Amino acid sequence: MKTLVATLIGPDKTGLVKQLAALIKQHHGSWQGSAMSELAGYFAGIVEIRVPEEHCQALSQALTRLPDFQVQLVEGKQQQPQGQHLRLTVTANDRLGIVDEVTDVLNQLNISVKTLKTDSHPAPVTGIMLFEANSTLILPHGQTLGDLQSRLEALSDDLVVDIEPG
């Protein structure tokens, strides 16, 4: 078996995920994991696919021929970072540089980001724009949850940090 990671971007329209799922199934592939979003009128997705070696070439060619899509394929790796899995939520008044500041702390502590989803939306009562980031992290052996929490909270007075085992 081979693992392919496909990134896709193209104009958003109904049925794209179904089209992709059918194509993967048609070529004997197994949909392992994905992250997909509609952003500014475009569909953007990344999919991990396991496929028998004898069907890998045909699936790769079919994916790159999807109409209206830019597709990039790479062969997946099996190595996983070691450490404690965490779920991190960061909420703050929306401003420039929040992701840069948070990821700088994560980088300093050698923390691996497995997933990251961000959004900005108006606060329910005040209407002030809030930024929210939800991520899955791997805290390496030797790093402490308390150190991560204190470093993130030191970034700004309005930054709310919630960390849970994940």
C-alpha cells in the first residue's frame, strides 16, 4: 500500500467532495483523513489516501485531471512526532499577528502543530471582532503544560488560553 497526500483548490460548487470520494473509491483508494473548507468562494482541501501500489499511478493521474482544480500530490511519510497530544483553543480580540505570536511560542518549545483551524467573528453582545484558533498539538517529552500555558498567556492581556489533553 502507498499513502498519497493530495492538496486541492478550485472554485467552490456543490458535489466536489462527492466527486473526489467517488474517484478515490473507483481507483481502490481508502480515504484516511482530510481537512476541507470553503474560503472566499474557493474549495480548499487536503486528503490522505491509502491505495494499493498497482492503482497508485492511475489514481494520481485521475486526481491531477480533475477539472477546475489545482492538485498537488506527494507520497506520505509514516513517522509521527512523539509526545503528549493536546487540544489548544486561543481566543482574543482580533488583531494583526496573533497566529505569528502563538506559533512563535510553539516553535520555541518545539511543539508540533497537527491541526489548526482559525476564524474571526463578532462577539455576541458587543460586536467586537474576536479571533479564535483551535489546534491539536504534540507536546514533546521534557516540555510542560504549565510552561506552554504561561508563555501563551503572557502574549497579551486579552488572550484566553484553554488547553486540554487530546
